[in-house]
Amino acid sequence: QVQLVESGGGLVQPGGSLRLSCVVSGRTLRSLAMAWFRQTPGKEREFVVGMRWSRGDTYTADSVKGRFTVSRDNGLNTAYLQMNSLKAEDTANYYCAATTGSPITSSVRYVSTYEHWGQGTQVTVSS
């Protein structure tokens, strides 16, 4: 059973940075394809970045390209989302997602690709 636990959210001023963590249990990072999504009330869950660890590739939404990056620590079985130059529009609940499947490139950004989800961590960007 794959379990994902996010942490690291909080309140930050515009232009600031945060690093979110997603601790994975039940499978190793290498065996998963993962992604970060975000959601605000009344809106659909929005793709942020996808990672196919076994292939070594990542896909980043245009809205965060150049500001958000992903990394991992295999020893801790943890994925990270580093968020820099945060804007008010980045305010959302951020979710870590994972699949044991092998998604094709075009499906990395779809919610339906992932069968495992964390509980989310709230990020608020405000002065």
C-alpha cells in the first residue's frame, strides 16, 4: 500500500520561497511516477509538475516554469517541491500524487493518471 504524506506548507510573503516534502511509504521512489498538483476552493485540481523517476524526466506547468523545481532523496524516500518567487496566485492546497504505472508523456498531467494521493498541504502567499 503506497502512502504519501506532504508537509512544508505555510504562509509566505510574495517573492518568498517554500519547500514542500512528500514522504513515500510502501514503494521506493524509483518504482513510481509522481506529480504535484494544487487546488483552490471551487476549482479543479491543477497540474504543477510531474516526475517519471525511472526515466529521469520531469514536466512542469507553464504557470510555474522557472520558479518551481523538484528533487528527491532516495535514502529518505522523499520527493520535494521547491517553490521560489511565490505569487499570490500560487496560493492553494498542494497535493503529492503517485502511480505504480508507467504513464506516457501526455498523461503525466492528468489527475486520473495517479491512484495514490496525499492529504495535501496548504500554501498561502500573502503580505
